[in-house]
Amino acid sequence: MKIKDNYFFTLREDSKDEETKAANLLIRSGMIKKVGSGTYMYLPMGLRVINNIENIIREEMTKLNIQELSISNTSLLEEVAALNLKSYKDLPFSLYSISTNTNKVEDDRYSIIDSKEYIGLNIYTFIKNEDELTGIYEKIYEAYNSICKRIGLNYKVVLGLNSKEYQALTDIGEDIVVSCNECSYKANLNAATWKIEEVDEKEKKLELVHTPNAHTIEDVCDFLKLDVKHSVKALLMSVDNKLTILFVRGDRSLNEAKVLKLLGGKELAFATDEQIAESNAFPGFTGPVGLEGCQIVLDEEILQMKNFCVGGNKEDYHYINANVKDLNYDLVGNIADVLEDDKCPVCGNELVFEKSVEIGNLVNCTKELNITYLDESNQEQNPLMGTFNLNLNRILTTYVEQNHDDWGLIFPTSIAPYQVALVQIDMKDKKQTKVAEKIYNDLQKKGIDVIYDNRDERPGVKFKDMDLIGIPLRITVGRKITDKKVEFKKRTDKEAVDVEIKEIVKLVKDCLGN
């Protein structure tokens, strides 16, 4: 593309209503434009990047022998599948689509990461039974890895609540990846566990003690001169409008996602006074000893604790020396957050916490479809469908957040809008124009994407713009053509080098691996 007389612009100042570096760089480089709260438009330069990401995805899907489908409504999937499905011999098969999806964000807190619309890869796999999913799952897992590596993302594949998650590591993320550097353990905070230490301690006799003016677990432990790790606190909650009191170690936080998964619930909220009145719980002093009239859930760590402090279900009173045998409870599960001083559940070494953004997932569950096929016994059966997803908007945004410098974006040749920037210093110099035009045409003949800055601008402006939009390779045509040379520079190099004009196309091809 020649810039002069074409659509091209950049901005020098950051946007006032964007908080992340990625959003500001994408806007300043002319890749995207914000058109409303949580709504972004891809401009020509940004669309080229997205198209390159899509092309990588299509190449990986072709390797898996999966065909692309254009579908506006997923409710049509059953109708589409039925056209190809008559007998068990027709299964398994997969289809994929790359399309615009809508996103519902809680409290409408939209951002460039959680935009109202995003471009998504959706893979639909049709199978007879869950066993067939395993082989397909592994192939898509490898394809996702190849996609992320070709793009250049810094990512981890981690255990999620219901799936394997692809998490891009970035400080702008709201997710947290918990991993171990000594073994392969990796999990989302909402699915993470830790090594629970067994306590070798003789059980003492349960005792109810007066704890005046101690309204928090920290106040109670200060009063009783106890380590907060030797206490258990209550959280009075409503799970799908049912009073549920959850207990975790005193220094831990409740993980709401874990609770909903354990209980199969949809909504978690603080219990109302009316709900609490159904039990003998006393807010601020609630404990599992003698507790009645509610669903009682213990975090699994409590089963290994000894002689701990809990609420006495009576104002200004707590029990000390409580043990599991003293407690009322209905269910035990992993419902608390991991802490940074916890140990790896696999090898016992230190856990590492990193912020991240989920860019995709491999859901290991399926749903039954309302269509039929004939099995080996000529009986009608319903097929199952598994779905796998990638979010292209998040892939681009997190890549930019991971790869930029003070001058702008840093794209790899795999997804850059153009692979080469050709900069002519003096547009009035006919000799420079002749050389630049020849290099431009030669690069294009070799199938190399090149952006030719033929504007009548100062060299500094041109260099800054090419750095801002992140073009991987730059050729500068200037006064050195009198020595039959041009300057060549990689985006990540500090200095340019002189190259013979006759050698420049070959050098570019070598850098691109062509």
C-alpha cells in the first residue's frame, strides 16, 4: 500500500477515557476507533491484523480437516448438523465459524477486554458419545497451542472450573493464574487448590468463652491471643434464595465461583435478615457448633484443623478448641481462595500468582441435540455436541499489552498489518523515487506485504509512524543510494544497517523465512 492518497492516520496523544496501554496504542496507531461504551470499530489497519489472526486460525483448522461455516444464529446448528447426519457412520465431524459475538458484562462495565461485541472462533464438534470427544479435544488443544505460538502470545493453559482455559499473562487481567515453577500444576484462581497440611495435635475439650466487643475474626483472635489461622469464620449467604452458611479458615476469602459450582447454584448473594432468622445463626458470632435451620458447608481445609476458634451463635461468645467432631455440616468442598504462601498441591513447592486474561477455553462437556441418527443396531439416538472458543479481540489486545515499547506497537511478521515499511526520505528526489518504486514492486512480486510511506513529510514523522504501527522490518531509501545502498532496520533493533540495493529483497525474504 502507498500511503499518499490512501486512508492512513495516527494520533500523538493518548485517549482520555482509556486506561490500558493496549487500548491507547491501538487507537493512536489507527487500528481501532471507540464508537461508544464498550464498542470499538476495526479500521483498515487493525482489520488487517485481525485478518492475519483469522488466517492463522483457518490454516490450523484446515490441518484438522475442519470446514468453516457461516452461521448467524447458533440455534440453526441442529438443522445444519441434521443435513449431514443419517447414521452412526457419519460421526464424528466438526465445523467452525469466525463471527461477531455479543458479550454481556455484569453491571455493563465494558472495556477493550470486555467489549460489547467481539470476533470469536467457535468450533462445534458432533459426536456419538463422550469417549469420542477425547481425541478431538487433544487435537484442538494442539491447534490452539500452535495458534498462540504463531501469534507470539505469552500464555498458559490452566485448569478452570469447567474447562481448560487459555490465559494470556498480562497486568491488565482480572483473572489470576496460580502455577508452580517446579511442576506442571497450573489453575485459574477459581479452580486452584493447595497442599493442606495435616495438624499433629491432640484434640482438646470444646469450651464456650466470652469475647466482648470482638466483632471481626481479627478482633476475636487478638482478644484470645490466637493466630488467625487457628480460627474459622462464617459467611452468611443466599444461594438461589436458600440460606447457606459457609465456613472457611479465618484468614481466607470465600471463592464465589467455587461455591456455585459445588452447590450447582446460579446466584449467590448475602443472606437477608429474614433468611437468617430461619436459623439460630447470630451475625458476627455464627459458628458450626449446634447450628441449625440452614445449609452448612465447610471448606475442605477445616477437616484437617485442630482446636480452632468458631462463633458461639450467641452474642459476644465464641468456642475455642473446636474440632470436626463438634461441628454440624451438610457438605464439604473447596470453597476458599488460595493464598500466596500456600504450597503446590502436587509437589509442595511455592505457588506463583500472575494476572491474566482468558482468551479461549476447551470445555470438556457436551449437550444433547434434538436431532437423531441411526446407531449400529438401527435404533434412533441423539448426537452430542461439544463447543470450543477463542476470543480474537482479547488475543489482539493482550498481545499488544505484552509487546510494545515507548515508541509503539511491536508486531511479529505473522500478524503485522504489513511486513515491511518502505520509507523514502525526499519525495522530490527522482532518483530516490525510482529506487523506492523498484523495491516496492519487487517486494510485492514476491508476495511480501509492504507499506510505502511516500508522503511529503519529515523523516522523523515517517519513522515514528512506522514504529507506532509496529511494522517488523523497515527499509529507508535516502542519500545513501548514491553508494547503491539503503538502510535496513528491524523494529526491535536499536540501529539500522546499510545494505546493497541489489541485496535488500533477498535479505527481507530471509528475515521472513520465505
